[in-house]
Amino acid sequence: MGIMMIDGRKVEFTSEKNVLSVIRKAGIDIPTLCYHSEVSTFGACRLCTVEDDRGRTFASCSEEPRDGMVIYTNTGRIKRHRKLILELLLAAHCRDCTTCVKSGECNLQRLAHRLGVTQIRFENTRPPREIDNSSPAIIRDPNKCILCGDCIRACEELQGIGALGFAFRGTDAMVMPAFDKKLSETQCVNCGQCRVFCPTGAISIHTNMDEVWEALADPDLRVVAQVAPAVRVAVGDAFGLKKGTSVMGKIVNVLHRMGFDEVYDTTFSADLTVMEESAEFLNRLHAGIKLPLLTSCCPSWVKFVTDQYPEFKDNLSTCRSPQGMMSAVVKEWYRDPKHAGGKRTVMVSIMPCTAKKMEAKRPNSFTKGEQDTDIVITTTELIRMINNSGIDFAELDPEASDVPFGFGSGGGVIFGVTGGVTEAVLRRLIPEHNKVALDAIAECGVRGDDAIKEFTFPYEGTELKICVVSGLANAREVMERVKRGEAQYHLIEVMACRRGCIMGGGQPPFAGIRTKAARAKGIYSADNMSIIKKPDENPMIMALYDGLLKGKTHELLHNSSY
Ligand code: FES
């Protein structure tokens, strides 16, 4: 432990890794652009600069705390310094802030406003650069890049992909894929974590909101929404509600008001995924083949395996994701002219994930050669659409989802967090339905924030070896161990984004530690409140197997190949 003086007050520190963290602990929000506690420190933007008692200025994110330090965070000199940095960054930045897709959630814009930068005295001398629209999910606009390197470190250190890097030097410096390739030509998995870390509009998501508005305005269409589990805990705080609270009922209400004909809950099709994946797992376990079973709900992970570990393609579960299963089932229901009533059905899925935009277009998950999910929008786009509609979201009464596909179990809800798919599958495997048995599963090692969780679970005389991973860099570590024969598992669950879908690339960015914890808590609270915890207790699921799914489970619920 040590003590330092910050702006004349004593502040104790223990394990804080840098002066910036001690300053923040003291309740002072130092501006930063390139610092993120989850990736390595780069020290490029210099906005976090502070001054010591000898007049030395330094970047607080790059300095270790030392006992006896005397720090000033807001002297006139520091304020002028920060303002100048911002002015210089803005000078080399395109000036279309009012129409930029990141407007309102751009850290550069927010800091310029906060630090009072009201004019830019310098001309932008950088030549205009081409925008890369090639990816199904991500747009890269080099004209808005401030060279902070945040996207590079997120892609390399969290996801182990390395699709982006620095090129050239000095005023020519740029962030781009190697050899100036298009993003679609790299091994980018469309997870969107680069967009979450990017403080400006240099990396953004392809938006599909206009397509949704157009569909809603067409009287010949039946527009059906499905809402993924993690969306419900990330919308409320944008409208002043408590962070992490599940607002699914309000989302259903607002979607009905916008004009959606039906609103379904993706927890329903998550229940279908559990039914199918559990059956597939038991088949493989009994036959002793294609183990470990690799989960297939996360499209970034599926792309990671097919691109980088093709020898494990057969280990991927053949199950479609909950998004894919819901869309296939709804479309099949309306293939029956009795149900269709002369209208064409458009499926809109509302997801925490940017890669779902890619997954929807993957031909191996089409039914009868047709794309099942027509439009994918992210949580961020949903929030924008609500704002656009002018509806007072915070004041809305909750509404129930529609039938027959609107009701999922608690096991479906927990798909939103890392470990949730595995926990739901384990619930399905055991015959018991009581609280003691479900609590034992929750405590077996499947929950918690660790990026790699390894545990065993007893099942019919076998100790199942299970690994739950979040973050693709961690997945690579596990897969390398499996490849070398150093680790053997029966089941591996991977979610590409750290902590699972609650921190997906399509969720509102700038989620601090408290937001992350609140979202996870919100998911588990929603599970606690569910009367039905397992898919096999869900009467609507069982009715579907007895009806529409008869003889069609493989066609509607599984991918044709990888
Ligand atoms: Fe410290 Fe950028 S936040 S240098």
C-alpha cells in the first residue's frame, strides 16, 4: 500500500496498476481516449497527462503509482495542453459530426464538448481516404481515425485475430488490414469489438434501420420481431432507467407501437437450441465421436473455427443459433397459406451482436434455399429507432410477447451471459426439476467472470469435462491445448465477446465495470423470475415438436454444413 497526494488530498493505493487508476479511484474523471483497462496501455493520446510537484508532466495511464507522489490533475497548463491535443486531433478529422453514425456516442465529440473546444484553428491537410464497406457488419472510415490504436489492440489482444494494424509513418500513418486489404478479405469475424473500443466514427456498424422502417410502412408485409436475451438488459439505461434492469416488457410494447405485427422472444428458440444441442451431445457422447462438441450459437466463433481450425469443423454443433431457429420456425409457420393470410413475412431480429448480420446471410443456415432472417439490427440501432419514434420508452407499461413463439424458459434467458448455453444444456440433461438440483448446476463452475472456466459435471457415471470460454484470444489458447492433446473435454462453449453477448459488439458502447456487472445480474435475475427453468418444461416447445416440427427438425433447426 502507498499514499499519494492528488490535488491536495491524500489518496491510498494498493493494487492499482497506474496513476490514472488511483486518480479515478479518488473520484476524478480524467479524460482519456486510448486507455482501456482490458487491453495493454498504449499511451498515445496524452489526454490523461497530469503534472507533479516538480512541474514534470506525464501520461498518467503509463506511470506506476509510487508512495509519496504529489499529483495535480487540473492545472491551467494541463487544461491548455488537453485542449490543444483535442484541437489537433479534430483538425485531422473529417467534420461531418452532425451526420456521423457515431454522433452522440463518440468519445472525441464528448470530450471536445466537455473540455470546451469550440473552434479548430488548423486546416485538415490529410487527403480523403476510401471508406471500407466490404464487411457485412463493420464499416471502416479512415477519415475519422485518430490513430489511438484501440481497435488494433482489441482485435489482437482480446480476440487474437489481428485483422488491423498500423501502416506507414508520420503524417501518412494509418490503421488498416495488412497489405491494405478490405476487411472482408481478412480473417475478421465481425464481432464488432473494434467498434466498441473505437472512440470515434472510424469504425461503425452497418445500419439497417431504414429497411425496418420501410417494411413497417408496407401494408402487404407481416413484420415479425425477435428480441435476443442480452438486449433486454442494455436498453433501459439509455432512457434513464436503472442499469442492467430487464426491460423486455417495455421493448415488446414499443415494438408493437412502432408497427411490428408480432414480437417474439429469442429465449423461445434458445430453448429449441438446448433441446437439439443436448440431443446431439448425448448422441456423440454415447457413440464416442466428434468430441469435444463445440457450441455453435456465436457466429464469430463459428467463423473463427472454420477459418482457423478447419480440422475441428466436424466438432461444431450442427445446431443453428437461436436467431436462425426462430426465423426458420416463424417462416415455416407462415408458409401455410391458412396462417399467412395473403401477406409476406419479414423477420427482423434484434441482437446484441454485429456478427448476426453476417450469420443471417450464411447460406448454410437458409431453409429451402431462402434466407430466414431478413433484417438484423443491433441493440444500438433499436435504441436509435426508439428515439426516432419519439415514444417515451421509460413510461411504457410492459407487455407480454406474442404467441405461439413468445415464451422461453429461464434456461433460454441465460444464453445472454458466458456459460449460459452450457448451464441450460446441463439443466436439460438432468431429470430433476427442483431448486436444489438447479442450484448445484449453477455452482458447478459454469458461472462467473473468468475468461476460461474448466470444470467437471457428473452424468450417468461419467465425469463430463467442460470448458467455457469468452474472448477469442482465450478460445485460441484452449484450442491450441486441445490440438496438442494437452486438454480433453466433452464440451466447449465459446462466446467471442468477453462475458458473453451482454458485451456484444452491437450493445451500447462505453460500458464500464459497473455496467457489465449490472447486465449479468439483470440476466440472472430474469432467470430467477422465470417460473419455467428448462426447455422441456416449456409447453409451447413441446407443442411445437408435436406439431410444426414433426419430421422437420433437421431441415429447420440445423445447418446444412460448415
Ligand atoms: Fe493515457 Fe491516452 S489515455 S495516453
